[in-house]
Amino acid sequence: QVQLQESGGGSVQAGGSLRLPCVASKYEYDNYCMGWFRQVPGTDREGVATIDTNGDIKYVDFVMGRFTVSPGNAKNTLFLQMDSLKPEDTAMYYCAADPCSLLNPRRPGLLPGRYEYWGKGTQVTVSS
């Protein structure tokens, strides 16, 4: 069982920045596809940014150029740097991991349903 712990959420004004770390137990990120997702109550969870074990990084269009996903120096940490935040970025942000094999051509990408392990989330609130 892989456990994921997000932190770093909070309340900021529009235009501000936050950095969300995700710390994982029992594994190294280069053996798992990992990603950040977000959800607003009453809506579906959506992909924000993901890193594949093959090195491929994906961002959803509405965060392109504002958010950056990167691994930490410790191999069990993944960061989401969020700059130029907008009120519409307000959501619960979740970290997810999947033991995706390089032999499987079906990559999880930005699709939440393809990830096996999830953290409990951290709330981000952006005021105008």
C-alpha cells in the first residue's frame, strides 16, 4: 500500500503563488507515474499535471505556463509550483500515483481513473 501526503495548501490572493509538496511512502517516484489533480465540490476530479516514468510531463491547458510539476531531491517527493493563481484555481488538490509499467502502452496521463493511490488532499483558495 502506497501512502501519499499532500500539504502546502492555503488562502492566497489572485496573482499569488503556492507550492504543494506530495510525500510518498515506500517507493521512489521513478517507479510510478505521479500526478496532481483537483476537484471542486459537485464537479468531477480533473487532471492538473502529471509525470510519467518515461519522463513525459503533461499539463492541462488552463494551467499551462502558470503551474510547474517537478520531483524533489528526495525520490519520494513531488512538487506542484503554482504561480499567477486565479480564483478559478480554488479547489481541493490531490496527489496520485500509479505503478505504471513501461511495457504498457496505455499511459495514465491526466485521467484520474487510471491512478491507483491517492492522498487526502489539500485545500487551495484564491480570492479576487
